[in-house]
Amino acid sequence: YAYAVDRYRDVLAVGLAGTIPRLILYPLMIDWYGEVGAAIAFSTASPIQLLAVLVNASKINYKLHLRDHLKIITLPYVVSTLMVLLNISWPIGFVTILHHTPIYFISLPLNP
């Protein structure tokens, strides 16, 4: 939305809020923890970027519908967590998520 209404500095700020922590954390975390470190670096920068989105959305009075976003990510997250905890191979988990997610999304009431 910010890009569509010519708020390019806000778009840049959101991008930098995610990119700068990742650029700092990737070399450190990958050296220490390998691919798990890359996941940690990515996951650490994401809340920082979300905070920048929330700040920019509040400046322009844009409603984000965070409950709808939470509904959208819940099923894939729960299914993938169950697959990991049950030690099921990733191809089966991948197919399970791909099969169940569209059915879930079709039945999901979201705000327009």
C-alpha cells in the first residue's frame, strides 16, 4: 500500500529494517550454527521488520487485519510443527501441508 501511494521512504525503511539485521546476523549465525543459524538470523530480523510495518501502517492509518494474517499462517505452522514433533519425513509433511492448506483457506472467513 505504501508503494501505491508514493511513500517510497516508508517502503525503503521497511526493507532496511529487515535487511540490515539479516546482513549483520547471517555471517555470525551461519559460522556458529550452520543452516540453523541462517534460520535464526532470518527469524530474528522478521519481528524487527514487522515492527517497521506496524509503525508505517499507523502513520498512514492503514488497517492490517492482523487476525486474518494469523488465521492464514496457523494451519501450515501447526501441521509443520506436528510433522517435526512426530519425526515424519519432510516430503510427507510437504504433501500434507499442500493438501490441507487450500481446504482450510476455502473454509476460512476473511475480511475483504
